[in-house]
Amino acid sequence: MTEDEVYRASTQYRLWSFTPHALASLRAGTHALAAEKVTAARRSKRDVVSRPSAEGNGVDSNGAEEGRDASGGVANAADEVECLTLAEAQQLVDFYCSKAIELCNHLKWPAAVKATALQYLRRFYLSASPLTYPPSTIIKPTIFLANKTENHNLSLDEYAAKAKATRDQILAPEFIVSQGLRFTFDVRHPLRGLPGAYMELLSLADGTAEVLEGVGKTAEELQEELMALPHDTKKANGASAAEKAADVPSLKRRIHTAYIAANKALETTALLTDVYFLYTPSQIMFAALLLADTPLTTFYLTTKLPPASPLLPRIRAAIESCARILRAGPHIVSQAEASRLKAKLERCRDQDKLDLVGLDRALKRDGREEDVVTESVAKRRKLEREMSAREGEELFGPEIGRRA
Amino acid sequence: MAMSPTETVAPSSNTKNTVVRTKPPKAPQTSNSSATNHDKPRTAPAPQLFESLNDEEKRKYVKDKQVGKGTYADVFVGHFASSPSTKIAIKKIRFNADFKDGISMDTIREIRALQELRHPNIIALYSVFSSKNQNLNLVLEYCPRGDLMELIRDTDNVHYGTADIKAWMGMLCRAVWFCHENFILHRDIKPNNLLIAADGELKLADFGLARSFAEPETRMTYNMTTRFYRPPELFYQARHYSGVVDVWSVGCVMAELVLRFPFIQGDTDIETANKISETIGTPTEDNWPGVTQLKAYLAPTNVVPVKRKPFYMDLFSSLGSSGVDLMMSMFALDPRKRATSKQVLQHEWWQQEPRPSRKEDLPKRGGGVEVMGDDLKRRGGELPAEGRADKVARKIDFGAMKK
């Protein structure tokens, strides 16, 4: 069993890896479905509102606006314009993702919890739209869920106090988020592999690395090559850019600098872009290292595969395209723009999901009641099942002899 | 032997292996996949909001009858809607009014681990869906032939030999190795978490205490694993430990298969820790450097030297000399000297006579569906229900066996 096979069995690969095209169309489809629901609900509501008797129930400015649309007769076009566009919806998600990072940093949580929380958010919004579940109501519950799945185990009360939210606000959407994650909680992070790469590079610098078969060089030869590596000319490191690393200590400093930079990219940029959906953790890790120190990382890669391996160009291409995304970075809108988007979202939200806390309470109350009447419910369901089973049989004609 | 560990190509470096590979072009194995596009891993799934995805999942399974009822979960036997002859077990986690922090940790741990693990000796999780009042339903593999505890304890009706033990142990060890290969610690290995499928295959179940390997600095909790199967480092409240915690438990199961009662028993944690000291040997700085630094380490009043091979040969001669070697490697007090799950599988015992029994020839008495129901409804770390535990609470005086 290879590492590849282990990774391919993971939910991250099976459910949460996409081509760029598949990812885009998934998001577009989700947005279209949610927008359609909002528009349809509005249309039917408008029909109701236009009848004077129902007007008293109109909630806020929404109702009034729609009333005006309705009186105008043809309001379709106005409705479409009002809804957040796909791009705006994604901008809002990205904006709140950056807020989620701030909250995790404020809580001083381990990077793994933060990274998992961020990935949960991005996964959740693949099959849910901000129109239905505004990110402002989802980020705190999601971070709390990651706190549990990553065994960080801060209690709800402590978290609620620190995150400035009520218990209900955190718990009510938990189930919704878990469902949106399709109950897959494991996230494989490039952050996890990075210290391994760091240690391997250090042992290469020491000349004590265990060389993989097929590389065809000794540890000492690799150490010499590493010493002779040029610095990244594009990096504005001043005078040191032109120098070569002359000794082991300066080489180690260089490796450490690259490690810190890569780590930072993996804790920020990587979490705010789509790289997790498009690349494997090791590809992302290498991409972050590549951005931090290209010659070093390119060399490191050659210690992993025989020089003639046909895989090498493919791997390089994958790492480089991932690095391009990281280099471009996330496009987080300004606070002002985010406020505008939020205001716009308020006007086009799914009216069924306005009060998640209330909905959750209603569900749980029903749950308890149902527990009390379990037997009768069970009986009813059993009858229904038998009925449908019988119907199923009848579809193909009665079984001979069974009817007697 | 697709699951054989000998096929791993990890270099034996002590740093983390970071071989890069390209994202494979192969289609995923899920049955409903329609990916045919060659250089792309995934075609776009039809867009759906997640609520409808959940309903779709729910409709794939049918509950037939309840076979277990507990405070934590109810267990049903059911079948695939598309294939009525394919049975399943549905574990319906009860909405828990006592746990105030949302979805319980046991549930999260179990789902998280089982979603990632696909192995013939690990109970399969086919799906998770929620029913309308936020009950979680875990659709699990159907294991109608009870559990290993039933087989071990039914000394009147169930007779088995070393070949059978080797077969069960082989299946258990492969499961544990596979967990570790996926960076998951089970932390609750014991005979009643080892279910038997219809074909005799052993299935490691109940991942309610499982977690991923922690990052080096992260602290883990120590009050894990049912007492009789708990390794000494957890009694001493170690906060950093590894896969070999599970290997100790596997050793306990191996011993129990031979003895037909738990090897190391105590009524309290302290008593059990003392039993380890009496039975295996007293942990000291000599045999376990650093042990005295562990938080709950108690300086022993009398030091029992670590037991040597003759002690084990007396008790477990049926396993043969190399079987005893294997067991002793799992009972190393110092976790750093204990065999890893991979080393266990590489042991020569597996190659020696007798060959392990074929799974279809293994004894199959067991308690059937009700036992599965009973096992699945439990929360991790719980002992079986009173009645079953009482029947088996036997003690052995190891003091008398010394010499």
C-alpha cells in the first residue's frame, strides 16, 4: 500500500477534490439553486403581499419594497438584480474566511484547528449558498466544530464568551454545517508535512540525509550541491542575494527562513484560496516552499525522485501551478465593500432560514416529543413500510400462494 | 494481499516522509462516480444543495427492526433500498440532552475515523445521514455473528485452537496496522469491540475514542481504553503517546484468547495498574527510562522484576515459542521498546505452523445480532452491560503462579 493509495481512500480526495472547472460549476450550480429559491419565494410572497389583507404581516423594508415591485406589475428584472451575484457571494465567503482566521488567531489556537475550520467553511459553501446561510451566522459555529474534531476541546461556554456569541448561536447551525460537510470531518493539511520537509532539508545540509534509492548520489554530494545553490535572484534580499551559502550554519539559516515563509503561506494564503480543492497536501506544501525559496525547493525535489523519472515534470507542473495560485493570493474585499455586500445580502436572504436558532429549537422540541411517542411512530412507519413493500410486490404481481 | 504492509515503500528515515506524487488521474472508487475524464480526477457532480444530498442518502437505506437500545444509541438492522438482501446495521445516535456542547465527541470521533478507513477488518461505514429531528444515523456493516468476547467466554460450547487464534489475531493486527497507517489511534481495542461478520471475518468496531495522531507538541488525554486493556503509560497519565498504546491492547486480547478470561484485571484503575506491575513487571527507570517523570507514576512498594520468557511459556505454551515472543514484544513496558503494529505483522509467528484457519472454518457461535446491537449502542470505553460483565468477572491469582 502506497501513500497515494492511502490518500486516494481519504474523504478529502473522494469528496473534496476537484478540477478547476468542476469546482466552478459546482459553485455556480449551488448559487443558481439558492437564488432561484429566493426569487421564487419572493414571487409567491409578492403575490400574497399584493393582496391588501396580507400586508400587515410584511416584516420590514423588505415587505414594502416588494409591495412596490408588485404594484409595478413587472418586477422580475428588479428581483434578479437585487440578488447577490455568484461572484459577490464568493467574495462575501472569502471575506468571512479572513475574519475566521482573525478569530482563530485571536483565540491563539493551534494552526491545525484554524486550518480545519477554514477548510470546513470553504467546503460548506460548495453545497450551500450565503443567500441561505449568511457566513456571519456560520463562521463561529464552524470554528467551534473544528475545535471539537481536532480534539482541541475548548468548552462551549468558554468559546462562546471568547467569540462573543450565545451558546445557541454556536450550537444551532452545528448540525447544518456537519450536514453540509457530508459528515466528513477529516482534513489533511500541508502544514503537517512541512516540519518533515524542514527536518529533511536540515539533514541534507548536515550531509546526514538518508538518500532514497535511485537518486544516485551520496549524502555528501547532495550536501555539496546544496551549498552551491544560488539564491533566488528575484528576491530582494540585498547584498546577500548574490552570495552563495558558504557554510552549514548559513545554509541552515536559509532553510529556516524558507520554512518560516512557507509556514506563513500555509497558515494564511493557502487557507483563503482554493488550493485544497485542487491539489494534494504535499503539492501545496511544496508550492509554499517553492515560493519561499525556488532554488532550494527545486533542488529538494530532485532528492525525491530519480532525475530521469517521467513523473518529475508532471509533479513540477502541478507544484508550479499551485504556487501561481498562492502567489496571486486571495482577493479579500475591503471592509466597506463587505458592508455593501452584507447589506445587499440582507435584502435577498432566504426568508425560511432567517432564524436558525429558532428553527433548531423547534427541531429539537419535535425530537423530544417524537421520542415520547416512539412506539406509535415506529408502528406507523412499520405499517407504511409494509404497505410500500406490498405495493412493490404488487407492481410485479402477487407472489403465488402468498395471498392466502 | 493488497493490504499487506510489506508493500509500503516508505524509506526508513526517522524524519517524516514527504515524497511528492501527482494527483492521480484514476477515477475514484465510489460506485456512483461517473468520472471518465482521463487527465482530471473528478467530473463535476450535479449541483445540489446539501439538504437534498442528505435526503438522497437517507432514502438509500431501510430500517427493519431494532436490535439494541441504549442511552447513547439505538441500533437497527436494515437493508439497502436497492438491494433488500444486503443487510446493514444502523446506529442511531440519540439526541443527547445531557451533553451540552452539541454533537458529542464520541460521535464526532467515530464518524471522523470511520469515514477515512476502508479495510476488510474494520467495520465499514457506508453512510451518515440525519433524520428530521437531528438524529445522526450511522449506516454500518452488518455483523450478525456476535463478537469475539462471546466466543472467548463461551467455554462450554466454543472450542478453538492456535490456528483459530492466529486467524483472529491476524485480522485484528491488520486492522490496527491499517488504522495506524492512516494516522488514527483506536484507543479502545478489546474483545467486545471485535465483531464477527457473516463470513467469519473479524471487524474492528467502535471508534468512539479514536483520534488522529497528534502533532508532536500536542497533549492528548490519558483516560482512554477500557481498563483491562489499557497500557501502563496511560495509567501513568502520559500526555504524549503513540500507536503502541493499541498494541498493548492487542497483546491483552491475544492473551485473553488463550486464557479465556482477561489477562490483567482490576476493579479500579490503581488496582489494574498494580496488576500490570505484578503480572508483567514493575516499571522502573531501569526498564523504562523516564517513567518516573510521568504525572501519575507511583513509586512501587515492591519491585517485581520484568517477567521472562518461561513465565509466559507456562501460561501460553499453546502459542509456541515464537507466538510467546510476539506477545512479549507487545507487553514491553516501555512504549519505545514495544513492537509497532507494523513490526507485529512482520513477526515470524505468522509464517510458522500452524497456518491460520480460513475464516469460514472459524468457530461461529456468538450471540448473533443482539450482541452486535449491544456492542454498537455503547459509548466508547464502557464495559458491556452488567449481565454480561458479571458472568465473566473471574479472577486469577498470578501471585500463586510466580516462581
